[in-house]
Amino acid sequence: MIAFAYDNITADKAVELPNLSCDIVAVAPVSQVDIIDENLTYYLSEDEIIKQVGSLLHLSYSADKKHILQEHLNKIYRIKFQGDFWHDDELVPGPSIKVISFTKRVISNLASTNIFVNRITQSIEEGISLIFINKEKTLFFEFYNDGDIGYLIEDRIKRKIIENGEENSFNEVVNRIRTFFNQIYEVS
Amino acid sequence: MKFPKALLTGNRSAKPKHRINSKNYMYARHVPSHDWDMSEGYPDITKIKADQSFNWSAYSIPIWTRFNDVKKYREDTGIAGYSVKTIKNTNAINSKFKNNILELEHLPRENNYSHCQLSGLKTFTKPERLAIRVTFKHNWRIEVKPNVNINTRKLFLDILKMYIHRIYTKLY
């Protein structure tokens, strides 16, 4: 096993626990604890595991939550700064001011409930992509410059797309992401 | 790397669509974007284009995909191989789509005889295109990572593979 997660104890106390035979110890809120389990090793690279566990450690401290959110906002700022010249091969319009603002609003809202995006990047489809990971599921959200919003949930292990569709409003987007972190998906 | 003469089109004509065999691969050159880092998966599904260009495995080895239209070698790019079977049989991974919704056409360019173009993706909505891009990802393989060169052994094996893939196009 790569890591254990404990609730209501600090990281310092956790490492002093007897019979603890893991390489990394993380402390996380209850809602995040089940991210860490032995199955993690099957579908995440070592770097990804360290990144995941690292982010959980940060979640224990409100100051660090603010820091993570600030890093995400900085990333959006950098994307905005890159403008239309982010792609090395050709001119692909960058995200519009409207999309930038919308993305900031979404990630700030989610951060208030301890949900943090795993990756923010630009889409070849002209807009911003947000990627969320919950166990073996990945949620992709893409906010396009023309106002469309697309999302997709995939099971990385079974290589199946579970849901794919459009959303129309800020509330729908936020609710979809929250549901993603709370729902158990059945994959045939 | 020296530009391979085998990529030049010369007097050769384009092959019909049915010659693109399901066992073939399509190689694409992907520039790691400014926000990509080594710990993240490569390439990124957010970067696959609706009209993606490919090098056909029957007439190109992966590393040759690094040459652009003006024969410039882009060592900073990585090469991903997409299975033609996956591109054609999208229904197998995503039941929302029928098979053969996307087309691959052999469109040789002066400095790239192996050049193929994906079409059909633009007719879908953006969320549907997102699903197709994710579908592609499931069976891709990373042939060459960015800023990495291949050794002589791999070069030899890739050339051998190219000729085998060319035989596939004639058998079916």
C-alpha cells in the first residue's frame, strides 16, 4: 500500500502510529479519504500518486487551501496572458474573457466545498478544459468561447465513457462536478 | 536527423480509402503545450484536432512524423500512434457512436507521401467531439516522447514494421 489516510488526526501524529507500514501518510477530510486506497497503484503513476497525496496533505490546512486556489487562479491568469499564442504549431484562439471569468467563478465556488480541479489547460476547441479525478473516474469539463459547455465522465480502468453531454449554466456545472465526487457510477 | 527520401511523394499517387487497413496506425506529432509536464499523460486529449493530420504507418515510421511540411525536424515534439481500428470502430468503446463515423483519407503532400487527414469530426457538436477525442486516447500508444531520440535498433524495427504495415494494405 502506498498511503493511508486518517481523519481527525494530524500528519505528525499519524506517522507516530504503530504498525504503520506505508511510504506516505496523508491526512484528509472525510470526503477525500476514499481517494486513497491500494487500487490507486493500478492506474496512477508514482508521480501522480505523490501529487494526489501531496494535494491531500495540503487540504488539512485552510491556509494551504487558499494557496492551492491561488495557484489555480494564477494558472488561469497565465492562460489569459498566453492569449492566442499558446499553441506551438498553429494559431489557435485562446479562451475569451467570458470563459476566463466563468472558469475562475467555477473553481472558486468549488474550492469553498473542498473540491479542487486536478488540471486546468487550454482546449484545441478554443476554450478551457478542467479535469477532475475521483478514484478511477475522470471528469472533463470544457468551456468553449462560443458559450457551449461540454462534459464527459470516463472510467479509466474499464475504458468506458459513462456520461457525455452539455450543460447550460453555472449552477448546472457546479452541481455536475459536486455530483461527480459524491456519486457511485455503475459501469457495464 | 536527415530528411528521408522515402517520404517524398514524387510521382506516386494517393491510395484509395479502403487501402487504409484496420491493422495500420496513424502517427501524429504533438507539441507539448506550455502547460505540459512530464508527470502528466502525453499527449493530452485536449490537444487532438478535429482535422488532425497523420503519417500513415504503411509509408512512414513514427520518428519521420517529426518532419513538418518544410522538412524541418521538430525534436521537441512527441509522436503518438492511433490505431486505425479504434478510429473506425468507435462504437466498441463508446456506444453513443456508430462505426465508421470518421474517415481517413490519404492526401499525399510534396514532402510527405504518408500524409493522411481525419475528416468527419467537424460535423459533431463540441461535447461529442470531446467524447471522440477521449475514445481515441484509449488505444493510442506513445511511439516517441518529446525531446527523446530513438536508437538504431528501434529505427530498424520501425522500418521493418512499416513494410509489414504496407503488406497489410495490399492483403485486404
